[in-house]
Amino acid sequence: MKVKYELVKKDSQTLARRGIIHTNYGNYATPMFMPVGTLANVKTLVKEELLACHSAIILSNTYHLWLRPGENVINKAGGLHKFMNYDGPILTDSGGFQVFSLALKKDILEEGVIFKSHLNGERLFLTPELSIQIQNKLDSDIAMSFDECPPYPVTREYMEKSVERTLRWAKRGKDVHCNERQSLFGIVQGGEFADLRKKSAIETVKLDFDGYSIGGTSVGEDKKTMYKMIDDCISYLPEDKPRYLMGVGDPLDILEGVTRGVDMFDCVMPTRLARHGNAFTHCGKINLKNLQFKEDFTPLEDGCDCYTCKNYTKSYIRHLVTCDETLGGRLLSIHNIRFLIKLTEDIREAISKDNLLEFKESFIKNYTK
RNA sequence: GCCUCAAUAGCUCAGUCGGUUAGAGCACUUGACUGUUAAUCAAGGGGUCGUAGGUCCGAGUCCUACUUGGGGCG
């Protein structure tokens, strides 16, 4: 079945909304945070650990799985869920972000994008149709349209052409999409140009997708600009479909996104920061490599209900991180993912209690002091 | 006892024919990270060049002695 968005409660002071997203693998509350598992795994974690973090939907990536092991291998395995042993909802990104991240190894044409494989330099050609066909075979629950995520900044002229092309790509992808149980989301682009954001949103909605995402943010612009990018398009997205802010997962950005009406977030930040020795706390993020934690025998955060905080100290985790032990990144990944998911749980509760603004201000005050 | 090789950053080592402010890797101390090319990247601190003399305009570099360590011969 296609995902369905059920609106439960709108916040009275902001554009935030609490809802339920119905999927093939159950119903989940929104706003939600989705951990990223690019190569069919959330780095260093097993399913049970993700579930213990109350993780719902996770992400995987079309471009990377296309290269290795190939969509046919995963199709033969019985689809991505069976292949990676995850019986929760999976969203696959289209490869659109790789149009941005593989900047020096690509060539954008109307037909599609020529990539030079980051693995061996091999010339690859990914089109909107191919991206959707690969995602059909991967059998994820939510597929993303193949878009261009332009760098920042680009000229208005470039962005205008890019937005038009992304719209044509969205239609082409939708036309070949043929997996009945898989939903397809459209992506709004337009950079920092308000009228292009508006146009991109309106035209994308006309194509009638199962959900809509806001792309092209957090690519180097300042936070004020990023929040404006959301403001400039979100009011043109329908109320009865999920809204997904792609690639955003800084705790402060999640709060800003939620109060602007966003339902879904994803980000590599909790797992990457973890592997780099950092932990989220309500008083900001901390770097476990710092000397001050050498003999700190307290948990990462007092009162945190994650496995890591219930069992280990900062001193021990610092030791692991310092010695480059994999377990350090694992324990920090568990904590960081739980931290962001707990943040969304608290946000949902605040919406229910109608004190989201108060919660937001208090969180920011603590986090940035 | 004799011969020989070595001694440069916390560690392992570069250092040209004697010539500008003696470098690297690791370690250490920090910072960055937003739809993962990232368990990565960047910055910083750290030196009586074993010690004492000598030659020279100039010595980590050449000479002498000593100290410590390795190897060899007695």
C-alpha cells in the first residue's frame, strides 16, 4: 500500500502538526527522525539496536546500492527488507543527492546524469527512469524522485533551469513507477529564490505524489537562509500528505523545521558525529576526545534512557574513541540516534500539550548556553 | 680492553656539498561534520639536534674527548 498521512493535531501557535504515517510495516507518529543507512545498514548498528532507539523509517540509497551489490542481487534476495533484515519501513533516496555530493565526478544532461563511479572511475549514466526502476526493484516502501540538488550558491538563471529540469525528471520518474506497494515522493527545489521555491512546490504537487520533500537545503547556506527556504515553499504543500525535509538533522534545525510544518527528517549527523567521537546532549554536543572526559565516570547524559547511557561512562567511551575501537562509535551512534528520536517524541508530546513554543525555547536555551 | 655504528619532537625516523625560521608519520591538544565518496578531514602545541670543546663568516652536518646504547673482536 501507499503511505497515508493522518493529521492528528495542529499546533495552535506554529505550523507544527502531529500526525501518523501509515506504512506497509505499521503506523508511526510524526514528526519523526529517520536514521540513515546508505549502504543497506545504519553504520555499526543491528536492527535490534535501532528498534531499541525507537527508530521507525530508515533510509537507504539508490546510487550506492546500484553500484554495490546491484539492484538485481537485492531483488533476488527478496527485496531490501529481507536483504538487510529490517522489517520496518525503508525509504530510498534516489541518487539525487549524489548529483551534489559527487560534484567533481558528474555531468548533468537533460536525459540524466553521467557519474564517474567514486569506486573506480567507471562512467555511469543514471536517469530519472533508471533511478525509479532501481528503487522499484529494491522494493523500498518510499521511493524518492530523481532530482538535482544544486550546490550553493548558484545563479538564479542556473536555478531556474535546474528547477524546470527537476520537474521534468519528476514526471518522467512518476510515469515509469510501477511498484504498487511502493510510495513515491516528489522533491521541491529552488534554492534561496522564493518564487522558484513556490513554483517548484506548486508544479511538483500538480504531479500528485504520495508525499513531498524539501530538498536542496543544508548545502552550505546559513541557517537563516535555510529556514527561509522552508518558509518559501511549505505552505504550497498539501495538508493531507507527509512533508519531509531532506538531509536535516541538527537538533535545532529539527525544531525549526517542525515549527514550520515539517513531518519527517533524516540525517547522517547522529551516526557520523558518533564515529567521529561526538555525542548530542541537551547542553549541546560534546566531543568525547576532549581531555576533560578522561576520568568522567558519568553517563553521556544523566537521565537518558538509551542503552549506552544506562551501561557506560564518558570515561570508558572516551577510552574506546581514543583507541579507535569500533565499539566507541557504536555506543555513540546508539545514543545520538536515540537523542534525536527522543527529541521528536518530546516535540510530539509538546504539540499534544500545546506548549511546543515553550518547549522549543527552553530546549534552545539549554542547547546553546 | 680494542674496533665499529648510532644518538635530532613523547615514539619511530628524514635532514642533500657545511648555508634562510631543523621536518614527517604516529601520539598529544583542539576544531569541523546536515538526502554518507566521510570510523573522515583540518588546525595547534611540542626541539639546548647526547654532553663539552674545536675548526669555520656560518655546524644537526666536519674534528677531538667524554657519556649512553647496539654490533663485532679479544
